Amino acid sequence: MFTVIVKIHPDFSCHFTRLIMYSGILLVFTCYVVAVTAQAPPFKETCVHGSYPPSKSRDVPEYTINLDDPPSQRWNKVASDKRNEMRNILEAFKSFISEFGEFASAVIYYIDLLGPGIIDIIPQPYQDELKGISNVTGIELGEVILYNIFYEIFTVCTSVIAENTAGELYHARNLDFGLFMGWDVKNRTWSITEKLRPAIVNIKWMKNGKLLYKSVNYVGYVGILTGISPGRFTLSMNERFNIDGGYLGLIELLFTGKGTWMSFLTRDTMEQAESFNEALNMLTSKQLIAPAYFILGGNKTKQGCVITRSREVNGTDIWYMSDKSAGGWYVLETNYDHWKAPLFLDDRRTPANICMKNMKQKGVGIPGIFDVLSSKPVLNKLTTYTAIMQVNSGHLETWLQYCEDPCAPW
Ligand SMILES: *[C@@H]1O[C@H](CO)[C@@H](O)[C@H](O)[C@H]1NC(C)=O
Ligand SMILES: *[C@@H]1O[C@H](CO)[C@@H](O)[C@H](O)[C@H]1NC(C)=O
Ligand SMILES: *[C@@H]1O[C@H](CO)[C@@H](O)[C@H](O)[C@H]1NC(C)=O
Ligand SMILES: *[C@@H]1O[C@H](CO)[C@@H](O)[C@H](O)[C@H]1NC(C)=O
């Protein structure tokens, strides 16, 4: 274990301590803000209007994954099409790591070396899927595993479920990714975030010749961060930062085999749950390797909630949209427990709530929600995409997001 202090761009004059922990086999980062030496960045939130529809160039491609195919071959088409995009992400990640010196580079070396040895910690069928992706892209298995781990750790997001006046639910999310991973001073962007956008795809998951569910994925990542089971439920996952965070869970997983990967739990839920209640039950009954927020919407009025999970099943909090402290007609989650104030440095919750209230229930629909999620700093330099789902129609649409200056780094 070692600690480094890194100076981010002086505009933001923040010092971060980065605690890098190498658990013997797996590399995991956890980032912790230690001190802020300057005032918050100089911009104010305003709710944008009329941002929908965005230009066609911000659309993402759609692929089909057939669950009846053997796991090792399911990803062949999409992974071979997006091989270079995956490589670019890993290159950016490695160059970010190499800034931490030779020790960090050595970690990557060991990950490549040990990949085939640690694949057993990945449950089936995901294990075979990762082997297949490694095979078709030529990327070392250890790096494909790493690629699937780091999304469990660096995801900062905003998710919202809102009900229109007809009682129909819309579920939307911004996926912000790449925090602390290489600020590009010249371009004022996060290097990993920039590389991620070209790897975003919509996926239709088929089984027995029928559409089972849809999701938005970074190619190569086999879990689910955003998904819709048409007519039944919608689901998104947001990171929950916690001292008892991912790396402790990973260590426990390695030594005791206890704990479920969040993104595999969400995928199992998409594949197995046939209703909101079944999904809720699955998401609240397994020990996880890291804490998380699951945002779950059903198919009827008021069926929207935020599930705040610790690693243990004990202590799970379920917050419904009908709750007074939620919006009544909506429920919104960023990366902080709803009963606590957000970190003052990273308050996307207050502006998002202001824009939701400004839109009002009668404004609920794709354009209105897209406006809310396109308002800064809900939209920030980490935002890679906005996805919007409507459960009854089974509709999912995804738009790449970019944040023009002045724009908050997170
Ligand atoms: C890797 O791909 C080759 C052909 O592209 C195939 O023959 C081989 O069985 C695959 N290996 C695995 C482990 O899937
Ligand atoms: C910075 O932006 C310019 C222009 O958009 C682009 O050509 C260049 O590749 C970017 N640099 C990096 C490191 O992303
Ligand atoms: C809602 O989901 C339940 C469980 O899957 C299903 O029985 C019911 O028909 C659905 N209702 C609508 C309106 O789709
Ligand atoms: C769960 O929480 C209850 C009440 O806080 C406590 O009594 C119980 O021991 C906990 N169970 C486990 C398995 O931690």
C-alpha cells in the first residue's frame, strides 16, 4: 500500500490523496479527497431548456447479444468491432497508472501474468464471456478482468425515476466515469472519459428468439449499469462510496468466496426477475463485494425506489418516490445517502432537484428529463452518456454527452 499526492490543474487547486492498494492479486483504487485549498469552481447551475433532441451524431450503435450462444462466443461481433476502442481505454488507464511510477507499472505486468490464474474468482457464465472477449480482441485476460473491475469502482452518476401525470414511469441516468483518472490540462477533459464514449453501445439481449431486456454498455464490460426489462422494470446502478468499500470486499471475496459482484447481480436480475418485486428481492438479498445504490422502477404508478446497499444484506434502505423526502412524483439519486448531505465539493443532487421541480410533473417526458440531465453540473466533464427508459413501451435511448466550458470537472 502506498500514498501519493497529486496536483490537479491549478484552476481547481485541489490536492487529492490517492490511496492505491494492491491486494496481492487485484489492483484497486480508492480515491479520497483530503484537502481543498481553494474555493469551488466558478460556475452556477442553470436548468437548460430545449436541448432535446440532440444531434444524430450523438446516437450510439446497437448490438444484439444472443444468450442462447455459448458464453465464449456471445461477444464476438461487438468485441471485434470495438477492439480498438477497448484497447484505447486500457492504454489510457495504463498510462494513468504509469504516472504512479514503476511499482504501478509492475502491477499491470502481474495482472497480465496472473490473469489466467485469477479468472476463477469470476463466476460463470461471465468467466467464459471474458475469456471469449480476450480471445477475440487479443487483449490479455488479466486486463479484460481489470477492465471489468474498474467500472465497479469509479462510477459517479445521477439516476432519476419520474412519473408523468398519466402515472407512467420514466427512468433516466447520466453515467459519469473517469474521476481522478488523468486530467488533461490543455483540453480540460478527463483522459479516460474521452476514450469511453466511442465504446458505448446499446445492447438487445435475446433468449429463445425473444427480446429479454436491453442495456447500455461500455463494450467489454459484461455487467449491467443501465437496463430495461420491457413491460416489467427498469434498473440503474450508482456507485456508493464507503470506507467499507470495494477493496475490502474484494479481499473477502478472494479469501472466503463471499460476496457478489454488483454488476453481475444486476445482470442476473435483468435475466431472471420477472417483476419489480422479484427484482427488488434479488437486489436486496445477496452480500455484495462493494456498497451500491440500485435505482429500480416498476411498471405501475409509484413503483420507483432507490435501494441503498451496504455489502451486508443487513442495513438495506429502500426509499420510495412516494416518500415525502423524495420528490413525491420522482426519486433521484447521485452518489450520497439520501438521508445525508452530499459532499459540498460534489453537489449534483441540489441542482438536479431544482431542475426537476422547475420542470414539474407535467413536464415529465423524454425532452424534459433530458434537459434536467443536460444541466450543469448534473452534466459535467465526466459525463459519458444520458440514457432514458420508459418501461411500458420498452423504449431505451442513449445519447453521448459532452460538456462545453465552463463546465465542472465532476
Ligand atoms: C479462440 O478463438 C479461436 C478462433 O478464433 C478458437 O478456435 C478458440 O477455440 C478460441 N478459444 C477460446 C478459449 O474460446
Ligand atoms: C485535445 O483536443 C484536440 C482537439 O479536439 C485533439 O485533437 C487532441 O487529440 C486532444 N488531446 C488529447 C490528449 O485528448
Ligand atoms: C407489470 O408487471 C407484472 C409482473 O411482471 C405483470 O404481471 C403485469 O402485467 C405488468 N403490468 C403492465 C401494465 O405491464
Ligand atoms: C442485523 O441487524 C440487527 C439489528 O441491527 C442485528 O441485531 C443483527 O445482529 C444483524 N445481523 C447480522 C447478520 O449482522
